[in-house]
Amino acid sequence: MIRYLRYLLLLSLLGCSTTPPAAFYTLSPGLAPPGTALPLTLGLTLSEFPEALDRPQLMLRTGENRLDIQELHRWAAPLEGQVRGVLRENLASTGARVETHPWPRDFAPERQIRLAVTRFDGRPGATADLHARWTLNTADGTPILTRTAAYSEPAGESIETLVAAQNRLLERLAVEIVGSVRCEE
């Protein structure tokens, strides 16, 4: 009888323990700085994105060669697609029509941007980091210029503030691209 009661007590305790719910995060576009009008058509191709980061769970960098998976902190949509979409929106907030590759049949970009993201991570209590290479091309794909970008932003103390810092990194990249496109007009 005592063994049976212990068994029931153990089952009831196990029934009370639950896994905390997962938290879901999204990236969001920033606002265009004043005076950034860019009346062009731009085609954006995200040609490279770190496979280790393009998963539902957030990955936190805990060392130069280590990423830790966060099972209960997840992206609401695939990260690569969010980066592409937010960057497109950030560029479009300047007045440019921006389409991502493959672009619609009725779209002929005046300039093409080919982007390779090589790092887009960080950790709370440290920084969020974005490393990328991008090329500005003419309408026919001839390279005009190539740039390397390496940005860091303070990440704050939570996953939520880390994601906000990642948003700011994408804004900074868009501002750099817009500035370069404007110089090449």
C-alpha cells in the first residue's frame, strides 16, 4: 500500500511539472533616416547565410568557435528569410522599389545588390554581431563596388534586447548600402 501511495505521489508530482513555453522572436524593419530618398529600383540577392544560424532555435555565441542552441527561444519564421525581408524593407523605406531574388517578371532593377552574410549572432550581456560582404552591380550584373561590413551593437541583458540589437545591425547595413548606391548614381 505504501509503495502504491509513493507511486501515486510521484505521478502527481510529475504531472505538476511542465516545461516553460517557448518564446518566439521576429526581426523588424527600422525607420529610414530623414533625407534618404532613393528613387531607384534595386534587386537584392542574399547569396550566402550561415547554415548553423538558419534554424528555428536562436543560437548564442559563447566563444569564438562555439554556438549554444536555445531550445525555448525560437525564431517565429526562418532567420534567413527574416534577414532578407527586413533588409528589403529597410532599403525600400528610402523610396526605392526593392525586390528580392528571384524578382517578378515585370521588375528590372537599375542596381543589383548581392549580399553574403557570414555572421549574424551574439549573446545577451555582450554584443550582437553582423559580418557581411556585399557587391553593388549595374542592371546587367557588372560589379560597381564591393564592400565588407563588420558591425557590433551592445546586446543588453536579455534575448529580447539581443534581437533588438540585431535589428539595429540590419538598419546600419541598409544605411551603408544606400549611401554607396547614392554615391554611384
